[in-house]
Amino acid sequence: MDGKTLQLTRTVPVESGWDVIVIGGGAGGIGTLSEKALHAALKSYYEPDFESREVKVGGFVADIVGENGIIEIQTRGFDRLGRKLDVFLEAARVTVVYPVVPKRGLCWVDPETGEIFEKRKSPKKGAAYDVFPELYKIKNQLMHPNFRLCIPLLEVTDYKYLDGYGKQKKLRATRGERIPEALLGEVICESRWDYLNLLPEDLPEPFTTKTLAKAMRRAQTQAQCAANVLYSMGVLERVGKEKNAYLYVKILIIPKNP
């Protein structure tokens, strides 16, 4: 799986945005024209059969319905996912796919000529634990026996238009597409104990959310989301306080019915 290239053909930048996107394995139907490239490429990767994509289930449209149940791909927030999950989880096994980008490049595009300038490495590095703020929004559904989380770790190239402010026209510039280049790996969470693997390996115990934020190199609000989700799932225990902050430890003894 490491370094596997996602099946995505050339995308063509036009003045109004990245509108022409061709995905291998099918044409026509919902979302093949003007669909965001990252979402479309992941959908094609997880289900090559075009007939199994964009299927109505209980008044909603699922990205994929196949022999492995329902697969719902979320490249942005989970704000609108809850209502879908309420229906989908009662119908079949549901895998929510949420991509994270540990390796990112950046290309600038001239909006008038379409010229793409040399790609540069971006300092932004995603990690699997970046999913926690989104999981917080659906934490009441994470324990459903039909729920499963898949986090593909991607190498992605971001495209931005040179139409912003400043001498270099990069301030508040228009964002173009995020083009997936390779699949670097996957993190799968099936049981609640798997979610502990999303935490940094070097996290000391007991820990506060401030300690967790430092280990994650993220804002404390993100660490608070992580602790809240894991505590609500019963895989973290509060063992006291440090001043006004709770101290947490992982629960490593798995009961008979996890």
C-alpha cells in the first residue's frame, strides 16, 4: 500500500476554478464533473465500480454502497454527517473515510495564463489525531456496532491562484484544488480501543490536555476534543487533577465485550 498512486488523471485549471476533473473507472453521473478532485479520487479508489457510487439510502445519497456496506468520504468537516449516520448505521455497516495529509506540496497558478509554477514543499504536516475535532461532532455515534473509521494518509499537492493581495499576490489568494499524489498508508479504527492508537506514541501518563496538546503540537482546544471523545468512549480514565486540569490515563485492559 505504501506509496500507492491514486488513479487520477490530469486536472485542468480554468479561470473560474478547477472544473474539469476526469477520474479513471467511469464517467457521467453525480459528481464526475466539477467534483472536488480529492473526494472524487478517493471515491474511485475505494470503489472502482461506478454503479456502486452515489446510491440513495433512506433519503440520503451515500458515496458508495457495496459488499462492504456503506462508505462515506468526508474531505472536510463532519458538521452535516450526523443525520446521515443516523440513517446509514441502521441500514448497514458504515465506514467513514477522512483523509489526512502528512506530506504536502504547494503550486501557484497564474489565473490569466494558467501557468503552474514550480511545486514547493509545504511545512504543514497532518497527523491521524487531526480527526478528533471532527469525531467530537459525532461522538454519540462512534460506539455504534456498525461504525468504522478509515484515515488514509496522503501525499497531496495544493493549488492556489495568484490573485490575492500584496506584491506577490499571495495574501488571501483563492484556493484551487487539492490533488492527491500517493497513498502513504491507512489507519483503521474498528473497536473503541483502536482510537487510542491515534494519540502520539511519546505521550507521558498521566497527562492533562495541556500535555497532550504539546505532544500533538496542536492547540489545546484540539487536545480537549481528543480527551473528551476518548473519555466518552470509555478508553481514558480520570485519575485526579493537576490544579484545575483533569489527569488522564489510558485504559489498557480490554473487557470481554469491547
